[in-house]
Amino acid sequence: MAASVTKDSLLFEDVLERCCGTGRWQVMLIAYMSVMWLIFPTFAMSMMFVGASPPFKCADGFDVNATFASLPDDLPECHPLGDNSCTRWVFDKSMYESTVVTEWSLVCGRKPMLSMLQVRLPGASMLQSVLMLGGIAGALLGGQLTDRFGRRPVFLPVMLLVMACSFSAALVGDYVSFVVIRGITGFCMSTMIASQYVLVTELSGCKHRAALTTVTFLPFSFGTMLVAAASYGIRTRWLLQLAFAVPSLLFLPNFWLMPESPRWLVLQGRLDEALAILHQAAHWNRRKMPPDEEVLKLMEEARRGLLAREAALKGTNKSSALQRILDMILTARMRIYTLVTCFVSFAIAGSYFGISFDITQLSSSPHLAVALSGLVEIPAAFVYPLMDRLGRRLSQSGFLLITAICMFSTFIKENRTLWTVLGLIAKLGVTSAFNIICIYVSEYMPTQQRGLAMGIMQTAARIGGAVSPFVVDLVSGLHELAPSAVFGTVVLLAGLATLLLPETAGQPMPETVADVEEAYRRRKAASAPADRKLSGVSNAAMQPDGAL
């Protein structure tokens, strides 16, 4: 019975390969849909420039036309403590003509947020974190929406909303509206990612799936470099954001080019629509399809097999969503895997954005530093051969260790060029670790909880991204290298925590929580000394079923 279910569950891939294969159609579609990763840095990374805080002075009592250079050098940034507060500031415009900080005077007593520790935080931190917090909602809801309504019907409306937010961010005139737009943008980004990544996975054949799903992130690196280049050439906030908004028009052809997932259509019983998509794919791939009647029969068999597999995994009781959540923490191994997944995802995402923001502060040329940080991310998109050779666990732990060493090495010598180089190597390490964990989590988590585990991973990552700019701003006041120490410590702990995970390279993926626990017992027995193995055999019958 189990063998039958497994065979049937692979039947849809057989249908896809037999009817159209993996060729030009998939490559062209995935290449176009990956354009969104070229545009997303204009939202995720632009706050390093749009939200930059240039030097400023309190201009109370001076001429209204006074400039930063014309005011005394010893003039304080903020009014001395007392009953009166500064009401007017002038900013240094040598680097930026305007930013959200200069436009809305987000300095001194006008900083928009007060932390629980009563430490005033820069407006840029709040704006970056709002994007991430909106992304948390998208990470939690996006996958469920795409499973319920389809990939295309979810992607297209939020795509239009992202385009509207892009242009609105350039034209908005007050801080509160800007914050709302950032939050909506974050939600839409996460939802688009959920739809696009699932669709890319389902359009790829088994043989090319790992490569295509990894390389689809590659345009993000080029987008980061374009953000740096545009910010260097355009120093006015609203004009820069308008320039960032224009490329979002590249999303519009999705209305004609983006297909629905044929696999999802088959699961929904919409076989005629799936057949039409397979015909289109076969045409572009120059493959001759079998007769329609035969294809429809194959798809119906695939649907029955997939539904049977789902029913077999759920069991006769059809465990509730609450039970599936509880299964993530009720057994020892699942509890460890869940906690490690959350912490490592939090550490990787937090360090990724934290290092990106920290590089701009430590570098004498922030635009060049960001452009180079995008450049060093390109090799990270091609880590999958190393994952197969060294394994997932050692690869991820090794990259995190490299990142930690680079962060701690900034204390060796006070040299901004050295700091930038170390920051770039750290960025490469943490980006590689991020690309690995996206695949790794899906391999060590059981099928019954895999979707939930991916959602938890994305949520933890968004929280890490939301916290990271606050860390940079809070601890940099203690010492300019303090953020490097914090992120170095976090990724070092994450690298050590990764060693608690199993190696999955070349191993079958677990289907149930019981499979996870059983696999751990087998690994533990295999690594035990010979005398303990003999003792374990003689006492095996005395162990309870749930013993580890």
C-alpha cells in the first residue's frame, strides 16, 4: 500500500515530463517571473539611502537661509536639555539632497518612536521594520491564500497593489502615510514571494528543481547594485523613489504570461485548464503531446494518487490544524528542530539586513559598499553543488562560522577599507546560509508539517529583519563596531545550533513526525559504541515506543 501511494504521488511529474518536459517554456517563464527579485531591493534595501540621516545642526536663532556649512562647527545637533526644544534644523547636503529624515525632520525630539528602554530610535529603523512587520503578515497568510485560491489569482492583485504603493511612496507628503505604505508593501512582497516560489517549484521538473529554485533569487543581487547606482545618481528622496517605482511596470505582462500551476489545477479537478497549459508548454518546448484523452486520463490518475497520499498522511482522524501545530513541539526531535529553525532563520535574516545597514555606516563610501554587497551575493546563488558534496549541515554551519569570524575580525584594526572587505565576505557567508536553509528546512521537516515549517521559518526571518536595524542604531551609540559584535555572536550561536540538525543530503525526506523520531533513533544507534549497541539490542524490547 505504501509503495502504491509513493508511486502515485510521483505520477504528476511523469505527466509533466511526458507531455512537455522541462525546456524553453519553463526557463523563459521562470526567468521573467524572477524579475520581481530585481525590483524587490528597491523596497527592502532602499531605506539605507532613502532613510539616511545626514549630519545636522539646530538652527534656532539663526537666519532662515542659513546652511549647514555657514553655522558654527560647535553648534549642537539638538537643543540642550531644558524646557525649550529645537524647532528648526539644517542638514548637510553634501551627500543627500533630501531623505525622509530631512524631509520630516526625524531628529532629536521629533524621532517618531520611543523604545521600551526609553531610547529614541531613528525614523529609518521604524520604516525598515514596518516593511518587515508587514512581511510577517504576508508570510503567515500568503501560503494559505495561494493554496486556497491558486497561485495566479493571489499574485496578480497584490502585484497591482505593490505597483500602486511604489508610486504612492514617491508622492506621499506625510510620515504616517509613508509608514502605512511601507507596511502594505511588506505584506504584498511576502505574498508575491509565496505565490512565485511555489509556482516556480511546480513548473520545474524534478531533475532541475534545485537549480531553478535557487537561481531564481539571483536577480536580487543585481537589484541591490542598481539601488546603489540609482541612489548615487539621484540624491532627492521623492525623485529617487519615483525612479524606483517605474521598473515595477515590468510586472504588468504577468497578466498575459503568468500561468496557473497545472499541478494545483489538477488537484482542484480543473483538468481542462491544466490541459491547455500543458499544450502551451509542449508547443514552446517543441514536444509532441499524447492525445488529449490519454493526457486527461493520466491527470485524473495523478489527481487520485495525490489525494490518496494526502489522505494517507492525514490518517483516518484527519488531524486538525491545531494538532499539526502541536506536533511541531510535542516530541523531542521536533521540538529541537522547530526551535533551531526559528533561531537560525531569525539569526540569518537579522544578520543579513544588519550587515547590509552596518556596511553603509562603517564604509566611507556607502553607495560603493552596497553595490559591492550586491556583487558578492551572486556566487551565493550557486551553492547547491557544495551542498551535495559537503552536506547541508556542514555547509550551513561553515558559512555561518565564516560570517562570525569576519564580524569579530573588525576589531583587529581600525581601517574602514578592511571593515568593508570583512563586511562583504560576511554578507556572502550569510547569503549562502540563507539559500541553504530554504532547501534544508523542507528536507528535515516531515511532509505533514512541511508547509507549516516553511511559514514558521519565514516568520522568524521577518522578525529578524525587523529587529536588525534597531540593533544597528541602538548599539552603535556604544561603539561603532558594537553591531558587528552583536551580529557575530548571533550567527556564531546559529552555526553551533545548526549542528543539532540532521544531515539530509541523499536521504529520503520524512513523511510523518514518527519518521523524524525513528530516523534519530537509527542515527543514534549507528553512532553508539559496539558494546552499547549489543546492550541496546538486548534491551530494545524494554524501551517504550516514544523513547529516544
